[in-house]
Amino acid sequence: MESERRLNLKSKWIATVASIWIQFCSGATYTFGIYSSTLKSSQNYDQSTLDTVSVFKDIGANVGVLSGLLYSFATLNHHHRTRFSFLRGPWVVHLTGAILCFAGYFLMWASVVGLIRSPPVPLMCLFMFLAAHSQTFFNTGNVVTGVMNFGDYGGTIVGIMKGFLGLGGAALIQAYDTIWKGHPSTYLLILALLPTFVSLLFMSLVRIYGTNSADDKKHLNAFSTVALTIAAYLMIIIILENIFTFPLWARIITFLFLLLLLSSPLGIAIKAQREDTTRLSPTFATPRSPLVDCPETTTSTKFSASQDSVAYHELPGEESQVKAEFDDKKLKDEEDMNILQSTCTLNFWLLFVAMLCGMGSGLATVNNMSQVGESLGYPTSAINSLVSLWSIWNFLGRFGGGYVSDIVLHRMGWERPLFIAITLAIMSVGHIVVASGFPGNLYVGSIIVGVCYGCQWSLMPTITYEIFGVGHMGTIFNTIAIASPVGSYICSVRIIGYIYDNVASGEGNSCNGTHCFMLSFLIMASVTFVGCLVAFLLFIRTRRFYKQVVLRRLGHSSRT
């Protein structure tokens, strides 16, 4: 009994730590550049064929509708059939992701080292799709579970989970440079084993707990501090590595310190668990099912007018009572829409178009960062630093977008869609900076675009939860995420690629000078600004809903 009091593995804090560790090991899709050359040479691919394989990586990593459907099936209490009763909990989603991860990367590794015959290109594309698609299962299992456990601070927990996923890519690159540098085929095998092993090891700890406590924000802030510390540490290491050549012993020490930082969330969870036990044990003795046997505790929180009379100061007397009862019905109707219901609403398509413009142009920017740098005469070392540091700016956006929007929503009542409009307007400025071509423009432009691009990945899932409910959140936000590869294709191929081919006149169809990408990025600035206007329209449409439902729910939770 005493050992269970010291460390109870069945708590939302331990679930959060397990999710963080799984996310941190799931950033393999961001490290394609490490093994792409080996894949190309071993399979005798030309650049066009390699790009085709890379496209399936982007599709697999962004189209996560299946993971959302599986999560809804495994966690919602609409299936009490004995035949499927054992398939309950987020572990089902993690297990599926682990199987896909191992199958995809292992088959690619076997092809590269000659263990199996070189597969046809369509089959290799399938291997890449399976490997990248596993990320959507890990991501859905961790992000949606985090929102269910910390619904009042959805932006913060989504930012933490999305942030650690981005940091995981930078950390895997550090691991490669420390342990497997010069052996990209071995790294492919590690990608097949490491995320699979970590997910299988911790998936049983990732559970849903429909509880709220007054100290949730304090401990989430502690997790956030760890994430920021790891990001700062990685940024310093990346910059130093581009200036100095680290000996092996220095790389080992820096990597071990990174692992030490990664273990610190466990201490936060233990502290939070002890405080919860101390505070709740004298007054609350009713145990709760970790898989939430009462779905209304997490998927649809309904309040009566008598419980929440302070939310509507503008309506006096009986009129306030009628208004509150109407909004209770609205809350019930609006929350927990399924994918078919949500796609029949204008709000869904406004959010989709905003992400098409924002995510698409942001992804196109990072995909063409090297070529832009070369055309502007940046040295190779500077280009490598820009590409490496993109993951840090992306993290700051993912984390900051959720964290800051939570603070402003709670303290000032600003609706979250407004933040999408603001960040897309700033991103538009970033594209103009890249197009301008002034000295150092890529340093400034990559920071602006990288941070604003990352913001979309924490704001979009959180807004999905707030508008459409948490019950089918995984399916809906993964459907909206399809906008990212679609927008990237339009911006990269139909805008940047088309214009570049028309202005390139150098040897090997190359181009040097500001004019190579100026028009492309000015067009993308316009596209992003259109996304800003669409997001502002979403803000106008949902403003009343946020005041009547979302803010009211937060106010009720803060008093209970």
C-alpha cells in the first residue's frame, strides 16, 4: 500500500509522462534527410523517384483519419458488445502504430541492406507510407488522451504533446550523430525498433481519467518548462555543432545530458501525484475507472442553469434562466459531433481552408529552404543551420500557440480562432521577408514562418475539440490535417516549382538571385493572408459560441 502511495501508475500524470516519451521517440518523419541518400543509391532511384517516395511520407504523416476512427471506437462507450469489450483504451491505437512503424521501417531497412530484393517503386512507397502513418496513431493516442485528461487547458497540453513530437526529430538527429553517424542503414533499423519498443512499453499507462484539479495548470507549467529547457539545449547544441567539430566524448556527454532532461517529467508526475493524493484522499474516496465508464464526464460536460448563473450577466431574471437552458441544449448539440456531422458545417470548412493556406505555405517553405538559400548565395553551413533550427522554431510555435492562447482565453476571454488569424497575418509578413532578399532575410523569415507554422499545429486540434467536442476529436482534426499536404503540394509544385522552372536559366536548370523565389513567396504571402481572413470569419462565427459555451464551461470547472 505504501509503495502504491509513492508511485501509482494509474494516474493522469503518469499517463502524461508516458505520452511525452512516446511522442519524443516518434519524430522519425522529420529525419528523412539522414537516410534518403542511402535509399536513393541502394535502390538506384533518380531524384524524381525519391521525391515520389517522400510524397508518400508526407501523406502518411498527415492523413490520420484511420487513427482518429480507431481512437473513437476504442474509447467511446458506444460498444458494450462482449466481442469487442477488450478493445478499449488508447493502447489499441498505440499498438496499431507500433505495428505500422516496425513493418514500414523494417521492410525499408531490409530493402536497403539487401535482405530482400529491391521492391518496385509503388511497394517502396507503401513501406514509406506505413512507416510515416504510424506517427498519426502515436500522435492521436497521446494528443486526444491529453485533452480528455486536461480539458480546461487543452491548448497547453496539445502544445506540450505536439512540441515534444517536433523536438523528437531534432533529438533523433543528435542520437544519429552520436551513435550511428555514417551508418544510415543502421539508423533505419533503429527507427523500426526504438519507437515500437517505447510504445509497447508505455502504451498501457496512457489512459483516460475524467478528473480536474486546482493544480493542473501548475504542473502543466512544469512540463512546459522541461520542454522549453530541452528546446533551448538542443538549439545551443545545433548552433555549436555548426561552428565547432565535437569529438566523440563530447557528443556522448551532450546526448546523455539530453536523456537526463527527458527523464525529468517523471519527477514532476510523482510530485503532482503526491499533492493530489494529499488533497483528495480525506474527502474523496470514490474510485474512478481509468477508461472512463461514464463518458459524459469527459466527452460532454453539461451544466444546469442553477449551477452556472454568473456566465450571463447581460440577461436578468427568468430571461437568464431561459437563455442558460437554451445554451445547455446548444452545448449538448454542438459537442461530440462525428466526422459526418462536422463536415456538414461551415465552421469545419472555414478551419480547413485556413489550415490549407497556413500549413500548406509553411510546409512548402521548409521543403524549399535549401534551394532558397542556395539561390541567395548563403554558405552551406548557414543553410544547414537554418534547416536544423527550423525544428526549434516549429516547437516554439507548437508550444507557444497552445500555451499563450490558453492564458488569454482564461484571463481575457479571447476566442482561440482569433489567434489563428493573428498568426497567419504574421506568417504572411514572414513570406514577404523571405521574398525581399535583403541580407539575412532567411534568418528572420524562417523564424517568423517557423513559429507561426508551428502555432497552427496546436491551435487547430484545440479549436476542433472546443467547437466539435472531444468524442470524435481524433477523427476530425486528422481530417482537417489533410489540408497540410494538399496545401504544400499546391504551394510547392504549382507555385514555387512552376515559377522557378520558368525563371531558371543557369546550368542544370539552376537560378541565382532574388528573382528566383520572390514572386513565389509574394504569392504565398497573399495565400496566407487569405487564410487569415478566413480564420477571422471563423472567429466572428464562433464568437458567441465561445462566450456561451466554452467560457461558461471553463468558469464552471474553475469553481468545482
